[in-house]
Amino acid sequence: MLSMFMQHPQSYYEVSGFIDDEDFYTGNDSYAHRTLFKVIKSMHENGEAEVIDREVLVNRLQAANVTFIDNIDTSEYIRVLMSDPIPSSKATQSIAEELKDYTTRRHLYKNADTVKALVRNPEGKNSVQLIRECDQIYNNLINKFSSSTSNRNPVLLFEGLLGDLNDRADNPRDVGIPCPTFPITESIYGEFIVGGEINIIGARPGDGKTTLLLHIATQASLANNNIPVLHLDNGEMSFDQLRYRQVSEASGIPLALLQKGKWRNTTFTNELGETLSEAQVQRRVVDAANECEKRNFHYVNVGGLSVEEQIQVARNFYYSKVGRAKPCILSYDYLKAGHARANAGREVRHVIHENIQRWKDFINEEIVFDNRCAIGMITAAQLNREGNDLNNSGSGQFAEADSIQQLGSNTFVLKRRSPEQEAREHEAFSRATHRLTNLKPRNMGEKSHEHRDVLIPVFDDNGNIVGNGHSELNCIFLRINNFSIEEVGDLAGMANLMRFNDILPDQDGHI
């Protein structure tokens, strides 16, 4: 196992959640193998293990006063481990399982001694009590080494509750990672990025789901000490496309001018009618590029990979670039079956369900430290054509699986405003281009009461159209322009503007 880690460093991440220090034997009072594993583990956690250097290992072991059995030279022993031919890392999982088997046998042997001692000295216990204690000894071992039951022992739900509440009061903190450009949305529904949870945005093709994902992940990161962002692109957009989109948003200069390389010799008139000179355009692009280069934003194309391979990419990134127990934002664009060969003959909805569940297990159960989930995930999914139905509540809208809505913590739907809506709705919201509706909220904000059905008036006494004429779920009005996003308000706020002296018109629109 140690030879595998040294010759194929990335293999460590495949089993880092499965094996630990105690899997390395310490017989004959030698802690060399266990210490060597700890050194390798430390190198990975500190991002120093892209290539394992023999001299570094030797120096660290010698600094720890580690000696091997029969006084074998440390440097020579490491050389042998690193030169013993291991052509590929494909056997990593099987080797780790074999190593865990030996650990289990050692614990069984040790427990057998414990049971023998208990039977020899029962201390007044009857046979039922002895059997119960023996059962407990071996059940603890089963729980320790069964990957399906680890960390799932029942606990008292309310134990230490008051102390926890007081600790929160003494040390207030956000539930998740807030995004400063969405104060209205997060005041109602809580933060978009929450550790251990998957928030999902559904939209029709071209309606802005990638733009919204990138904006939320980037702005939340920048507002919170540049938290690392890992953007997994599931075969949607290229490296260059995403880079130029980010610069376009940050600078306000159209994407086409950046892609065509015309940003240094052209003027530009923005939506406010302001004309920027060539020098001003250049300055904006240069400043935006300099700002973007400081972002802790990482991109990888995972199109065509199985969900397990995609998760392995995320696992490698987390332990090598982020570090244990540190927060990370995972942006995933977007949920679909993918990996045609592995999923051949299976229904897409089943594949999607399993994929979401596997991601949820990864961020909610695996990357957890002191009972706190370190990774918050935001992703997108495609809506059916029914998603264009303005009166559709959202049921059955997702193109590939209804379970998308079931497994997401918060499930939002992003839709363009239609001309009919723009004509009927209050002019104060005329700048809005999209509606964002939460179909299934879980983490509610301080103004959670705003998540409700809202009745918009229909006609005033003069017969002028002033609303939608039906009750609908509150939504957030957004303006999406040149990849930048801002909140304009919400439907409840619009309804308040359409009231007359705080009296809501009746169904016919009369006061």
C-alpha cells in the first residue's frame, strides 16, 4: 500500500476515506510504517504530494526518530519501496481492502483475548449478561469496519442542546456561504451554498442556468475570503468560453469583443447610453482580467466520466488543494445521465437519481469533519418544454428525472419573463428579465414568511391592466444582462405596489 502511494500519489485519494493510521501494523515496537503513512497523509493534506520525493520522506522520518526492524537503513528501505515495480494504480482499492482485512483480523484476535478475560473473570455476571457484553464487543467491531454502517450509530438527538444553542448565540455565524448579490432571495430561502447540501436550479436551454451558477459560486467565494470553487463542467462549455464569460461579467464589455480580440481598438455604448472610449474599454478589460486572476476558481471538464470518476476528481481536488475541514464550493454544470457506455440500457431517470444520491453521499457523509460538512454544492438541471408554461407550478418539469426535485435541498426554477407578464406587471419591475421561483425550500431565511402565494390585482376602476389576475407562488425578479445578475425585487413587493390604500381589489379588480 505504501509503495502504491509513493509511486502513484493520486491513488491515495481513492482510499483516503477508507484506511487510516491504525491499518498499519506496529508489531515489534516498530511504528515506522504507521509514521510513514502519516507523513504521506500530511503531504497530501498540505498539497505537497503531486510527486512524492524520496529525500523528503527520508528527512521527515529521520526527524521523527523512526527506525525500522533490524536497524535497516531508512533511506535504503524507502528506496526499495519506491523501486518495487507497481505498473498501475488500478489495484488500489483491492489492496486497501486486503489491508483492512488484516486490520480486522488483528482486532478480532485482540477482542478474543478480551472475551477470554471476561469469561475467566465474570465478576458476578450471569450468562445472559456475559453474552450481551460479548455481543457489544463484536458489534462495535462490525460498526468500526463496515463502510455501510460507519458513523451511523444512534445517538441522543437532544443531548447537549442548550449548550449548542448558547454556543451559537455566543458565536453567531451564517448557516452557509452567503452570496451578497442575492439579499432578497437569501433572506427568504437562506444561502444558496450550504455544506452537505445540493441546491438545484432548473431552466430551459439558453435561459441562463450556467450564468446563474457561475455568478453565485464566484460572488459567494469572493465575499467569504476567496473560498475555493471547483467548477465541474459536464461537457457544456469549454475552458475559454467560461474564462471570457467571467471577464465579460466583471468588465461589462460584450463577450463578442473579447472573443474576437477587438477590445483594444473599439468603442462601446452600454445599455445606459454611455459611450466608452477605446481607452476606457481597455481599462475595464485589463482591470477585470487582473481581478479574475486573483479568484480561487478551478475548472475541469468531466464530460463522459462516470459519476464515480467525477467524484474522484472532486475528492482529489479537495484533499490536495483545499485541505481537511476547510470549506469549498462545488459548482456542477449540469445534472444529466452522461457516460453512455456505463448506463447503456438503463432509464435516464434512474441514472440521474443514482447520480444525485451519490453526490449527496459524498458531500453529506464522506467530506465531514467534527460533524460539519465542508462542501456545499450548487448545480443545474434542464426543464421540460412544460417549463415554459407560466402557470405550471413546477411538478414534472424536470427533463430527465422528477427525483431531481425530491433530492435537492432547495429547487429553484429560472424562467425568462414573457411579453405578456411584462405588459401586465408593475412598471417598477420593468428592468427584470427573469423570474426565479423556489419550488421546494428547505433552508428558510429570516423572512421565510415571504414564501407564500401572492395575489396580484387584475384591473383598476378605469379598466387598466395592473396585474396577473391569479394567485401564484412568490418569486424573485432578476435582471440578467451580459452575464451579470442583480435582484430587482420579488412578487410580494410587486403586489404591495398594486394595492390601493392597503386594500386589495377583489377578483374582478374593483376596490
